[in-house]
Amino acid sequence: MNTIRCGPYRLSLERPLLMGIVNLTPDSFSGDGLLNDVERAIAHARAQLSAGADILDIGAESSRPGAIPTPEDEELRRLMPVMEELRTWNVPISVDTYKPAVMRASLLAGAAMINDISGMVRPEALAAVAGADCAICLMHMRGEPGTMQQAPQYTDVVGEVRQFLASAVARCRRAGIADERLVLDPGFGFGKSLQHNLALFRAMAATAVDHLPLLVGVSRKSMLGEITGRPVRERLPASLAAAVLAAAKGAKILRVHDVGETRDALAVWAAMEQGENA
């Protein structure tokens, strides 16, 4: 698939797209939460866009390991003032939520993508997005954020993740959602040990379903900390290495904190690859 339908936007997948993260939470694992500071959140979003983000991903509920669920009204209170500004920017806005009511409100406020960490398992969520024109990111997660990292177990992590994503795609198709609106995320760090994450990364292409585009989000994550021994604020080099490797393995969208640096790393990779193939 060469394009994705994202609300009024048609985004080319000829090169990896960069999804810039904007956290509106008090407890983001990466330390970049912007709770209750609308002006700073908007400034951060603008900086992500200026650095080269193709999509802005706005999240108002933390999904880090051990996170406590955020009440629906609080999630909307955090989200809506920022959405009111961003909807005027002529850029695709993704909203990171699994709550049907938040999906509906976000779409009314101009969201062009819904990024659902639960993979649209709720019928109400499917109903909220089916009649819209938004893109939908279907992610795999084992368990819930509060407990997902408590000794996750798989017999075949690659096969089980692919089967979950295939089932999620089938649910969307039955609801009348076109493939050109679908993106798949293997869910690195969501109910997976380091070894599970590494196995998934090595076999990333095998998690895809019917050539639907893959989104990869490993920026600053604990798996990189386990590999390098670095705290979250010192994981930029590891994040860049992982982003380039994900692109080389076929990822079409990279969800990142450090947009400008990732853009430069990808530019070097692309130039060198083109040189090799010239």
C-alpha cells in the first residue's frame, strides 16, 4: 500500500513518516508530560511540526507500565484545548485513546487518526470510528498498562501478535472500514519482555497483515534502557538506531519524541542506501 487515508489527508508511504509525540499527561515515562500547560503543549507541538513531523500524536492518558487509568472527563479536559488550536494547522492529528467517547469528541474536534492501544476490541470504539474518514492504528497489547509488564508470557510472540492484529483487521473490515485507513502496531513494550520485543523487532515484517503499513514506536522505551543501561533522558542514540533499523525492516510510520534528530538519521540512511543501489 503506497498511501494511507487520514481524514482529509492522503499521506504517501514512499518514505517513512514521522509521528511526533505530544504528551498531555503528568506521568509520561519519557518525562515530557505537559499536563495543565496548554501554551507549552502547543509550543511543543509546533516544534515537532517544524522539526519535520508528518503527523502529531496527542495523548492525554499515560499508557506507561503501571499507569493508573485516567477518567474520561479528565482525558477530555486535557485534550480539547490543545485540539482546538491544532485543528487550524492543516496537519494530520492523531489522538492516542482507547475510549469511544474520547474518540468521538476527538473526531469532532478535527482528529484525522485514532491511535488505539487496545486494537479496537470494544464494539463501541468500532462504532465511533467506522463512519468517519479517519485512519486507525491498531496496536497489540497483552493485558492492561497497569499490569502488562508483570511477567508477560507467550508461546510464540511473533505468531500471537500477528494473529491478534489479523483479528483486529477482520473486525474493522466487517465494520466497513477500508484497508487504506488501517495501520498496524506490534506494540513494543506493551506486555512484552525485552526478549519478546527483540524477537518481534527481528521478525517485524512477519507481523504485518495483507501488506498493511506498520507503525513502530520504540523511542526512549525501557527496552532500549535494558540494552544500553541508559536512563530515559540518555536514550537518544539508541532511539535513532532503532528508528533507522525499523525503517530498514519496512516500518512506514515511526512514532518518536525526537523528530528532527530522527529525520536527519533517516536522511543519512536513505542517501547511503540510494548510493548503494545506484
